[in-house]
Amino acid sequence: MNYQQSKSVAIVNPDTYGLSTQQKLWLGFGMIGLIMMLLAGFNVTIMNSSIYMVLAMTLISIGVIGYSRASYNHKKAGIKNDGVTFKSITSRGVLGWLTGIALTGFYIILYFYPTFLGLGTKGASNAGLVALFDPFSKWLNGNPASQWFVYGTLYTLAIIIFGLKFILKYRHDQYQKLRTISVMFFQLGFAFLIPELMSRLNSDTFKLPYVDLKSIWPLNYYNFDKYRVESLIDAGDIGLALLIFSVISIFIITPILTYKYGKRWYCSWVCGCGGLAETAGDPFRQLSDKRLSIWKIERWIIHSVVVFSVLMTTAVIHSYLGKDSSTYWLTKSVFLLGVGGLLTFIFAWVMIFKREALAKDAKYGAFGYFVVILALMGLFVFDQNDHLFFFKTSELRRTYGFLIGSVFSGVIGTGFYPILGSRVWCRFGCPMAAILGFQQRLFSRFRITTNGGQCISCGNCSTYCEMGIDVRSYAQKGENIVRSSCVGCGVCSAVCPRGVLKLENGSQEGRINPTEVLLGNDVDLIKLMNQQ
Amino acid sequence: MGHIVIVGNGISGVTAARHIRKLSNHRITIISGESDYFFSRTALMYVYMGHMSFENTQPYEPHFWTKNRIDLKKSWVNLIDHKDKKILLENGEIMAYDKLILATGSKPNKFGWPGQDLKGVQGLYTKQDLEQLEISVPNNKVCKRAVIIGGGLIGIELAEMLHSRNIPVTFLVRESSFWNSVLPDSESAVLNDHILSHGIDLRLSANLKEIHSNDQGAVKSIEIAETGEIIPCDFVGLTAGVLPQIELAKASGIATNQGILVNRFLETNIEDVYAIGDCAEQQDTLPHGRRSIEAVWYTGRMMGETVAQTISGHKIAYKPGHWFNSAKFFDIEYQTYGIVNNALNKPKSEMQMHWKHPEKNICITVSYDKNDKRFIGINTFGIRMRHEVFDRWLNEQRSIEFVLDHFVEAQFDPEFFHSYVNEIQLVFTTILSKSNL
């Protein structure tokens, strides 16, 4: 917890947490690779770009892997958090801030000034960093690179090499190893290779948009944009199948898997944002803020994003649907009534069957949002011309893409890793996480079980929770942890020195178990207290 | 509505305060000279190791105390005037109470070793101890070697702490094998190996004779009693157990023995003065073979829960359930439920079965009664077990066969961890069937 920042007089940073010679050596290799990338950005390449790119990426990779081996291999398998609060980069020191600024700068350039990376515009060929990736891009998908291809390649590389580091760090922990292999696999296969190879299949007569099968609406907020839906429909059966798959992903597959396993099946086993947070972001997980006040802010922000994304998507789809039911059954009015009906159904279901599981403010919040959405739907239904309510649909879509898609998920979400922790986007901004979290809280078998009275309130679990959950506040009361934001990374359980926490899927009965007196005391007293 | 004053803001005092607040409208004041806010004492080691900041060890945010109307006072207490129901604070302030709860905790044992008060010699118990440690042993340049005296839980934690900063450690253990005053020999042997494998210079059957001083009055070396060997060092950690902190009670005329004497209602000999946690000593026998002084986190918490009932008008005796505990020895997690005696204390009626993984540091001991085959306790190393299940089985007085058959229900290891249930069941069933012949 960062409240009361006053450092106790004597509890200061020791100066022995320097790097070993080996660590410095490997770090040097990695830095050379990074500097090569940087130089390429300034159009300085001294050799054939394929060789240059491969060399730079290789240096970065062996730098990270060598550094990991030098850090962990000579130590026994077990928890490796020595010195985390002393090291400048992991404790918001100078290095942490510099890294944060550098990352943020990179994201600003990537999203808003890609020409600085060398992206060729108006038919001009690429230069700089983007040009460096042209040969690789052509080899993979037949086209020159874009800034997104460069980003995707580096992103995937980061998940893989830092994933290997993570696996080495947690080599005693089977759950952590499998989970990390899973995110590496989904990133490399589903997010990177498959879409690239799919686009290779494209020809003049057959066009399929890039599809990352695991990227589900509302995380990919552009899924139901007009151009995308049209190109899918134009691509015939395959495209239609993909379109249908994307709809059943969010409405059928996701609820079933979340019911069975909690949202972790997605957030810390499949998702690319989660994948980067769990691998490259792992050294920063302890920087998430655990204060109660921040939790309150979190709930308002993330649920506002959900509402925003639902409205935006509804408006977008509404804008390109027809009005005449004789041409196609799905008209503007049918669609809006459908969305309104679905939302009302979910709202009513929760209020009737799960009311007792919600806190008072959650109820107010839900009610508030529900009223807002219905009011706006009403506006849509009765105002059938294309000037849709207060904003133009295209404006709404553009604002969402800018604020949420770029600034929040990219610039802040990843750029601020060393300042706010590794899951800022997942915690405060991701609408997908909010929807899965809502299911996890109310309709899921998943929970983190607390082991009777064994908790010693040490705080390792809370400290290392990347989502800012104060895990200890539940564990020390003997209560299970059932929180919508929990991504099920399992690190709380791993760092617990007393074997108190276990992620599991079990029956709904006793899943939420507020207790007054912990196990271990007088049985009669426990009974008495828990009845009161 | 009375004024409840609690001396000590550790787990015992804080638990009492929290529960009194839940059950009553009394005014509550917690006094501590050690720290502004409650922190987890067991987590101090992680602050030194850099896993957590000190603030991370505080389970409640500052607003928790105001919201729950629990007043915090930072001061030491000099004297209790129980005739006038007042306490005298170090700063001269006098505070009246209606009921007083003493939760003063423990302090490190010192056995009158020559040199035990030198500079660079200390125990590890309080926040101040941690701060002193940071000054005395910041790194391996200032401290070329540290010696730890006493092979208990704090001793091995201190060894792990110093080791995390690459400080060479010599670990003097009085017993012939680490913690075999508690553990069966086979388990103790696993820990010896594990300590050595971390590069700790473990000396078994070794007692401290003397701590030598340099000309600045700081530690220079230690001498081992058995061998006369002199080990040069810059720091000595005294971790030969703890004993109840009773000076305040004693000076104020409250009955003490080793600890502050209490009856089953946690009342001292003085009316309206209670004692809970590490500092309390039970005068009467407790159920389940529990000892009269138990300096562990869980016991302090349970006494806090219990005394809160009594103070809130529902008088109830302290009646702890079955013994349980846990610890971590470097990388090996340990859990125990029920009673598993060491070789010395093991009665003839207690039978033990051991299983150990051929390579890994995973092992288990199950104890049962020879006569009625009743399960009486379990120790596990590197395997997590469910407290709730073992507590239930102990209450239900299940047989050893039942426990073995249902062992899988008690597993608490994370998902995908390899389960050794089959091997364990096979080995133990074989032992059992042989012993039945």
C-alpha cells in the first residue's frame, strides 16, 4: 500500500542490490539490440536490413534470456522477490520513471506519429524502423510492413522472451508455467502468425480482414464496424462463419468458460494485453495501488468504459442498418429493441436472483447505468434519422478509438507499467474484463479459497496482486476471495509463505463465506459468532 | 459504555479491539510505543529482504481506525495503577480505564552470555530491531560475516534475510539437528540439508560461549563452547526463542510466573485487567494438550477473539481448538495440524509414519494412536493441506485408515501441481498392514 509514504528512518535502500557481472554483460547485449532498433528509427542502418533486424532481435532476446539465467539459475527454485522494493526500476525510482517516460513516448509515436517510425505514406516506401521489418513482413504476408506489423512483432517477441524469464522465475510452480506457455502460444499463434498467414491467402478476388480469433468484442471495439462486417460478409461462407463466431464468442463461449473457470481463462491464459502484463509487466505488478479509495474509482471508470463501448457499438451498428424490414429483417428499430431487451433481461435477472450478492453502491451504479442506456435507446428508437442523438456516430466511434483504444490501452496501459503497475488497462479500462468480471462475480464457480485460520496477515498476497486487490483483507478474515477484477494469475497463492490461498473452481454454495471468527478457535464460539 | 484500554498493538490487541468494536459501543484505546499502526510482525523479514515496504505489512489503512472509532496512542506504558484504574504513560500522561487488556507480546531470550549486550548483537522481534538490523547489517561490505545463535523459526528467518543480501552466515544450533526439539528426526534432517544447500554454515550441537568485543565495544567474534573455535564476525543475532514481556505487569503488582498469569477467562489476579497473546500464561490446563504459553500469531488472535466476548458482556472461557501452525524454511513450506511429537517427547502410544520424495524436499509425517488407530496429527513439508478438513477429522476422531482413504480431500496445493497422494497412500497402507500383523 502506498499510503503514508514516509519512509521509516532506518528502513532505507541498501546499496548492495547492484547487478552481478554476468547480469551486466547480458544487459549490455540487450541494450545493444535496443540501440540498434533506435538507430534504425533514425534511418541509420549499416547493413542489409534483414540481417540487421535479425541481429537486433537476437541480441535483445539473448540479452533478456541471459539476464534471466544469470538472475535465477544459481538460486534454488522458489519465490524470487529479493530486492524488489530496493531496485530503482521496480520501486518507482529514477530508472522506473525513465522507463515509463520512454515507453509512453514510444506509444505516442506509434499511435499518433507513425511517420516518425518511418511509415511510408501516400504510396511512398517505408523508411527507418518500419522499413527494417519490410523483408520479414513480405516473407510472412507478402506486403511491406506497417507500424502495426513492427509493433506486433516486437510485442510478440516481448511476450516470448519475458515469458521465458517468468517461467524460469517460477520454475517451481506448475500453474505459473502452464499459464505462461499458454499466453505465449496464443500470442504467437493466434495474434501474430494466423492473421498474417490469413492475409497471405488474400487475392484480388478474395479478401478477408485480419482476424485475431481470440480477440473478442468489446476488447476489439472495431469488430462490428461497417467496413469490417462488410468485408467479412463479402468473403463468403468463411467470412460469415467468422462473423458468427465473433458473436457467439461474447454471448455463448465466454459466459460458459467464465462460469466454469472464472475470467482467468481469458485474462491470464489467452489475452494478449494480459500476456504482456504477465510477462514483460511482471516486475511491476507490486506497483498497483491497493487503497480502498482507488478500488472505488476503479469501479466507476471501468464500468463507464463498458457503457461507453456498448453505446458506441450500438450506435455504429445502428448507423449502417436499413430501415426497411422487407429488404432485411434486422432493421435499425429491431436492432435497438433487441439491445434494449437484452440489457433489460440481464438487469432484471441480476436484480431478482443476485441482488444479495451486490453491495449497495453497486446496485445504485447498475441502476444508474441502466437508466442512462435505456434513455439513450429510447432516443434512438424515436429518432430514426441518421443524426443520432447528441453526437454523430462517427464522432462517437472516433472518440472511443482515440480515448480508449489508443490512449488508455496503449499509452497509459503499457507506458505506465513502471509507475502504476502492469494491469492498469485491465483494471481500470478494459470493457471485456468488466463484462467477464461481472460474470465472474455473479455466475461463476471460481474463487480463491482461504485456508482456514492459517493467514498471518503478512501482506505478500496484496503486495503482489497486479489488480490492486487487497487479498489479505479477505484472507485474514478466513474469507474466500470472490472479486470481479481478479484475473486469476495465481501469484497471491504462489507468494504466500503459509499456503493459505488456492485458486479453484467449486460449487456456488459457500463460495462467498463471510466469517466472524477464524477456524482454530473454540468451535462453539465460531458457531455462535457466525450465527450472529 | 466504558473505556477499554489495550496495551500493545500486535495481532492479539488489535483483534480484541476489532471484536469489541463489533460487539459493543465501548470507547477503545490501543497504546503502543513500537509503531503508529498495527503491522504484521511475521512480515518484518520481507521488509529487510525487499519483498515489501514496511507500509505493505500494515493490514489496515489509517482510515480504518477512525472509521471504527479505535483510538491509537503512540507511547510506552510505565506503570499500571490498578487501584485507581489508571495507567501512567511514558510522556507523563495519565489515562483512566474501565477495563485493561495487556497484550505486550514477547521479547528475545538472552541467557546471560558474556557480550550479549555489545554493539552489533541483537534479537529480531520489534520494528526497532528491524531498524537496528538495517543499520548494523546493511550489506556484506559492512558485515563480512553474521552469526546466528539459536535454531528456531526466527533464527532460520534471520538466516534467510541475511542470505538475501549475500552476507555469509554461521548458524549455531544447540540441538543435534535443526528444530528437532519440535520435529521428528527425519524431517529435521531434510531441513539441515536444505539450510546447508543455501550455503549457510550450519553448526549443530553448538552452544555459544562468549561474544568478543573489539575496542569500540562492538562484536568482533564469537566462541563456540564445545570446540573453543573462534569465529570472527560483525553481527550476532540472538534467536534462542522468546519469552513473555512481563516487566510492566510485574512492576505493577500483577501476578506473573514466566508470563502474566491468567485463568481460563484470560483474567489476571487483578479485577478488570486481562492478559492475552504471547505475554499470557495459562494457570489451568487447556484442552487438546495445548501448552500454557504459546507464542504464535494464531493463539494471540484467538485470545483476542475470546476476550472481546467477555468484555462485551458475554463471558466465555478461552478454549482453543486443535493445534495448527505453519512456517517457511527458506523455500520449504511447512504446515502442521494436530499433534506430531519429536523423538524425545513421543509417547509410546504415538505411532508415526514418514514419507519423503526421493529427490525433492517434499515429505510428510502422520501420527496415530497405537491402540485405537485414531489419527492424531500431521506434518507436511512442500505440500499444502486444508486446515478445515484436518480440523474436522480431528474433531470427528477419525481413524488413520479413514484419513488415508480420504487424503485427496485435504489437498490444498495449487492446480496442476503433482499430487503424491497415490505414493503416500501406498507406502502408508503398507506400513499399516505390516504393523497390524
